[in-house]
Amino acid sequence: MMFRLLGPLTVSGSPVTGGPRVRALLALLLLDAGRAVSAVRLVDGLYGDTPPAGAAGALQSQVSRLRRALPNGYGVDHSPAGYRLTGPNTEAGTEGGAGIGPDTVDVLRFERLAGDGARAAAAGDPVRAEELLREALGLWRGPALADVRDAPYAPAQTARLDGLRLDALEEWAAALLASGGDPAPLVREVEVAAAAHPLRERLRALQIRALAGAGRQARALAVYEEVRGALADELGADPSPELAAAHLAVLRGQRDAGGGVPAARPLPAPLTDFVGRAPERERLRALLASARLVTLVGPGGAGKTRLALEGVREGRARREAVFVDLGAVGAGEAAGAFARALGVRDAAPDALVRALADRPVLLVVDNCEHVVAEAAVLVRALLTGCPALRVLATSREALGLTGESLLPLGALAPKAAVELFVRRGAAARPGFAGHARVPEVCAALDGLPLALELAAARLRTLGVDELADRLGERLGQPPGERSGERSGDRSGERSDEQPGGRSGERPSGRFDAPRAHPDDRFRLLSRGDRTAPARHRTLAAVVEWSWDLLDAAEQRLAARFSVFRGGATAGAVARVCGADRADAEDLLASLAEKSLVEAVVVDGGAGPARYRMLETVRAYAAGRLPAGDPAPAAHTAHCLALARTADPALRGPDQLDRLARLDAEEPNLRAALRRAIAHAPDDGLRLVAALTPYWWLRGLRGQVAGLARDLLDAADRAGLDPVAAGLGEEYVLAVLAANAPATGPDSGACAERLARARTLLTTRAEPLRQPFTAFLWATAVGPEVRLPAPDDPWSRALGQAGQGHLALERGDREAARAALTAALAGFRALGERWGTATALEGLAVLSPDPLPLLGEALALFESLGVAEDIVDLLVRRAAVHEAAGEVGEAAADRARAARVARRAGLPAPV
């Protein structure tokens, strides 16, 4: 049952009888479906300022008529709260109900979908946003409340809904352009809306971009002149920056990036407000305006990342910004992090250069210190090959490149430190407005933002006096001593004279000799003032102090949580850390309250929250994980189970959802593979086999080739016999992953392993377990007729598709058509996008009218972000247009193919 208000009022396609007031009453109740509407609101809505005598009786009369007009099983319930529509499964007197829920009313469904689409766009997922917004707009069949526009409440409601529709149209247009969708249908939609709203500048900017994307640059320029003249004549205003930017892009011959290529990684959204750093912010603005490489250097906890993000946001309108997080990568993986952030499938430097060429991008490269040499090489190559590129890096040491501008970051000024502590303290303890000893606390913590936030979180359970005294004990200083020492010192620098000892000696106290940690985040660096050894001791002491205030269960969970990279859901934490789900949620909430983990909202709150640790805290927690703790092995097992569970879903209707889930877990999956290489190569082979389809569909095989080679080396060192271990097929998939490409100094070893893999594969008696194995072998090496393929629907459809393409190569068109038609039916029955697109691509060769088939295949590949196939299909479609004399359409497809290839770092199409 569907109630429709976006157009003529209907119930499951049938008009509503009973007269205009009955329809107006039904529409008013539907706008609040699931909730009671008071009699006063209903009378006002139906009669306005002139209600009849005995309005209550008149309303009851209309309600009675509505009850008779509704389908069987539906009614109107009355309670002290008012009137409410009810459905077949609605219990009288309760809120909601299965019969009349939000998804059974088109208005409410539209509002939900439009909101979800806007949130997806804000989260950097234009493909998902476009799907949601297109579905939302598709619910409109005409003017809202078309049958009840004379009702007193209708003008306000129609104005609201028309505004929401216009907002959704703009969001959809922006998402479609960002995702590289076909702009032709968009042009028609936006032209109609722009005619009704000629001075709506965002809409007109989108119209210009859509026209340019469709190859109609002359019309796009004419639209700009129309809008510019109208703004000047009617409002006396100049075009907005967005409108001017769209015009400038047309003049420069630019098109919207995207085309199905995964979107570049958006800037992380801050969870709190920014405090202080006014001189540093001003200096950063000046450096970003004049220098191509700026590096914020300073100790851990100084707020480098936060200042970088703040500086980028202040100047964001001037250029696109892309965030590259190196915090979770290992040696040799920096290039992959750059590629993932840019949405590029190939991590080779020349591919990254192609993706950034001529794009005015600001690349924010965070946490460079532990891979500083790799980061420096990549940054140098990108800056050399991309004249319009600028880089803002954060690190504990400089990248050491010619032309690098450094901005050292130390302590907050005393006033700013106090302000930060008070603000964070007020969040921890509502009503907290300061205390006489807060400056003493801030001085004791050297004004380090991370240390201040950790300490402020303790105000939930400690008073400021107790906090100050405990900090004095922890840092080895009598209460108040540091406050006097820091009086008047706004630079945050310390002399070599330490409290409680002679020059060059450490103060007495518990943390004189910090425990060893798995990385260098707590080591005393020695490269000048920017590393400030005293502050490193302060931060380590505060983290240890915060740790010691945790109870045993919190400490155990936090230490085990350190095995995660990139965060985790509460369910994953419970499984890996050996906790009950409810206990894990309680402990994570407690750790979040103490600022040791952060809760990150996902999908606008629709998905499960993810928790993550700051790398500084994670490094400390990892150092407290006892040797032999089961968490690392449990994390590897969890990632293997996650990959194995997702694997079959990647060949069905949930393909996009599972790909998105694996995207979110990619840092964890990579960490598990690194751990397996070091400690359990057999698990590493299992993990490679389970992740192979994901890597193929996301185009990540080139990025994991190095890890696969390391895994094979580790297996050789361990003397692992894949046949004896029952891992022959897994070994083959690892060889295929490592063999891309089999050139260079390792080509001999690659060839030897490839020969061994061929023997393992062709002498195998039992069917293959991984349906992708035969396909990948045929793609990389050539078809092997002896391979015992698995007998499942997807494998059968893939086999038919392979037979069809081979028949095409032989010139046997009838055999090709039969095989590809059968493959298409099989893939469609499974709801699998990649296979469906592959079959359509083949059938387009055989069709007298290939454009619809190519268009559908293109849309499917775009939903997957398969840039190589998108480029290939656009070039093929351009050839079809050229053969038909459609020069403009052909030029648009070729230009779009070039844009997608450039964005994905692919060679220019020919």
C-alpha cells in the first residue's frame, strides 16, 4: 500500500473519493503518518481562520467520511492526543504501525531518501548519493498536494516541499556530475528548474557544468551571461564564487572529474571546535599562498593535523583538497596510501602524476614521520610532475626537500591553553567554567593540546585541585612549581635547566625511563627545538597517567584495541578483544569519555559507529599489550572471517554494500596481512585468497603486489609446502597477485613461482574453491582447459561469458550470442553488476543497436568505480557515435574518457 501526495492524491494508484475536505484531511494526516495530529491542528488546517460553528462536530463528520473512503483494513484512530491513520497491523492507541509507516507515504519516503543522499554526498560518496537522490526525485509525479491546494494548510506545505525538491535536485545534479554520470538527462532536468528559478545561483552553476559536460560549451557560456546580466539588473549583485568558478572552468575547457572513479578522500570532519594558534594560522595562510610544499613539524600531541585541517578549510574555496593519512601504513606502502586517497587504482608514481596533472589540488599528507623517506620521494615526484599541485605535510621531522617551508609547532600560548582546557573540561563536566589552578595544570602539561584534552577528560571524576596535585606527582614537581617557572613564557620553549636537578639531568619522577614502544612516537628525538624532548616526556607521562587511571578491564580492552588500524565497530572489538558485546560497548563508551578513543559517526548515523584511537595513544597501548596476548591472532582471524564472509556476497546483489564494508576495513585487512607475513604465512595465503575478488573489483592488485611477494618470500623461508597444507589454490592466487607485473630484478623468481603455480593448478583433481581463480589465471596467463572450475551459478555464468568472448575472437557470432545471452541471464538472476556489465559489453559487439547495451554496461561499471572499463566503453561508444555521424556525442564521450583516465592515473585513451 502506497499513499501518494507528490502529485494527485492516490492510495495504491486509485483516487480518493469523498470530496475535497476528505482528501485534505487525509493528506494532513499523511504528512504526520505514524503520529497523532491534534484536533486543533486539524480544524485549523481544514478551515483556517473561519472555522464553522461546532467545529469539533464538523471535524468528526469529515473523519467519518474518511473512514468510509479508506481501503479495507485502514482507518482513523482517535485518542486524547488526536487523530492518527492506522493500518491493518496497527494497534489502537499506539504510536506508529506497520500499515502507515514512513515508507508507505511518498512524501516521508522522499524526505528520508533526500536526507540520506545529502549525507552520502557530504561523506564523499557521490555514487551512493546519486542513487538515493535519483530515487527520491523519482517519487514526484506532479505538483505536491495537487488535489488539495485550496486547503488552508496547503500553501505552506507545498512551498516547503517544493523547496526540498529543488534542494534535492541540486544535490542530485552535483552528485551525478561528481560521479561521472551521463550529463545529457541532467541537462533537461536542470533547464526546466532553472527556467522557474533563474536567479538561483547554485542551480545555474550546475546547469553550466552539466551543459559543459554534455559538450555544449557555447550554451553553457550563454547561460552564464544570462545569469550575470539578470543578477546585475535585478539585484545589483555579481555572480557568486561557485557560479564564477563554473564559468571559468568552461573557458579553460575543464569538465567535472569523476566518471565512476572512486572519489578522492574528503577531509576528516573535526569533532570539536578549534582553539588558539592565531599566529600559526596566519603564518600557515601566508605559506600556503606562496609555497608549494609546507610542512608542519612538531612533537606528538602538538595538534599538527588539526591545524593543517583548519588551515585548509579556511582557504578551501581556492582549490580542491585531498587528505592522505600515512598513520596506519607500513614500510613500502606510502604510495598505496596516496593512491587510495586520490581514488587511483595504480600506485605507481607515474599514475599518481597523471591523476594530478593540471589539477589545482592541495594534498594534505598526514603523519609522515615513520615513512618520511618514502613520503619525501613521492612528494618530490608529484611536485615535479604536477605544476598546479601544492602539498601540506605534517611530520615530526622535515621531509628534507628543496623549497620546503617549515612551520614549527610547539606549545599553546598560556591563554589559549587555559581556554582549551576550560572548553574541554566543560564538555566533560557541564557547568565547569574554570579554576584558579587551571593555569598551573596547563603549565605542568607544557601547553600540549593532546595532553590538555586527556587531562580535561578527567574532570568527570576529579576536581582541579586533585588533578593539579596528581600531575605534579606524576611529572616529579611540587605543586605550583611549574606555574612559577612558566610565568610570562609565551613561546613554549624550555631551557636546559630542569626542575629538581642540574642542567642536562632529567627530573626525578616515575616516568624518567619510559617503557619501550613499538614505534618511535615516544622516543626522544634529537633534531632541534621542533622535537622538544621535554614535551615528549610530558606527553608520554600524561598518556601513562591517563592509562593508570583506567581500571583493569579498561586497560585490557585498550591494549587489545591497539591491534586495530583504521578503527573498528563495537562488534569487531568484542570479537577480537574477547569481551561480551554489551561489555565492549560500555568499555568503549568509558574510554571515549576519557578521550582515549573517539567515536566516529558513519553514514550520517545510519551505520554502526566506529571507534578509533589517536596514533599516539595507540602506540602507547600497543606497548602495554603483553607478549603472547591472543588479540593479534584474534584480529587476524577476524579479518580472515570478514573477508571470507564478504567473498560470496561480492558475486550477488549486495556487491556494492560489501565492497563499501571492505573499503572501511581495508587498513585492518592490510595490517592483518602484514602480521601474517611476519608470523603465520599460511594464514596470509588464506587471507590473499579471500581478498582476491575485492582487490580485483576495486583495482587494488597493483597496490598489494609487494605484500604478496613478501608473503611468498616468508612462506619459502618458513618451508611451507602449500600442497601438504592444503593451500595449493591459495598459493596460486598469491603468485598471481605478486606477479603484477613480472618484470625487473625479481622476474626470474616470479617466473619460477608461476611455473610452480601452473603445476599446482593443472594437476589439481578437486574443483577450485575460489570462483575467481580460473578467471584471473586466464587473464594473467591464458585459458587452461584443464582447470576444474567450481559448479555454482556465478562460475557457470562466468564460464559462459568466457566462451562468448572466445567465440567473438574466432568470429563465431552465433555461438558468441548464445553464450553471452546465457551469461547475461545468469548474472542478472544473481544481481551481480560486474558480470552483467561484462556480458553486456560482449553483446554490444553483436547488436545492430549497441548504444543501450553500452550505456547500461557503462552505468554498472561506474557504480563499481572500474576506471579501465569505463574508459574503454566510452571510447567504444564514441566510435559508435562517429559511425552514425553524431560528432558532438562522440567528442563528448572521448573527452569524458580522457578525463576519467587522467583522474584515475591511466594512460590517455586513443
